[in-house]
Amino acid sequence: MAAATEVRDDDGRLRIQARLLERLLDRPDRVPARWATPGFGRLVDLVRAQLGPIISHESLAESYSREHIHRGVVGVMPGSLVLLRRSPTDVGYAHRWLELAGQAGGEPWATLVSEDRHQAGRR
């Protein structure tokens, strides 16, 4: 029973993080500078590639639950913007959530956070 509760909690956490990610990607002035670094982008793309075979939100939440069983973040509420901003793993999971919902494509991370993309969207 506890495992099912953890997955439901992680489902909600991922849903919240996906909404936060979507809002951040829509507002380039709010995207953390770190997200545009090549290292962060490589890690996000690696996580996204590993999550590619997952085809449902439920399975994604189960995977996220297993991923985070070994990691505790002291002083950070689950689903918070602080956690999303610092973790390429959380960003990758949140983006996969959006992909499964049909709200995001499979572009490389560097393309998603590029200034050129945001400037083209304003035209």
C-alpha cells in the first residue's frame, strides 16, 4: 500500500513540475542560466533518452519513484521550483511528462532553451 501511495505522490509531483517547466520554457527571462549550459543540456537529453520507452504517465511516475528513492533533498518541498531548477533529472522527467501529454516535442534540450527559439516565437 505504501508503494502505491508513493507512486501517486510522485505522479502529482511530476504533474506540478511539468507545469512549472512549461511555464519556464514559455518565459525565456525566467529560464535559469544554468539550463543553457552544454553540461546541463547533455544530462537532460540523456535522461530524456532513457525515458523514451516509457509510454504512460503511470509508468513514468513509477520510474521517478524508483529514481528518487535514494535521494533526499533537505529543506525542499516535493515539486518545488528549487528542485526543478537544480536537477537535470527532474527536468528530464518533467519534460517527458509533457511529451506524454502531447504538450512537448522531442527537440534537443539546447534547442528548447535557445534564445533564437524564443525570439522566433515573439515574431
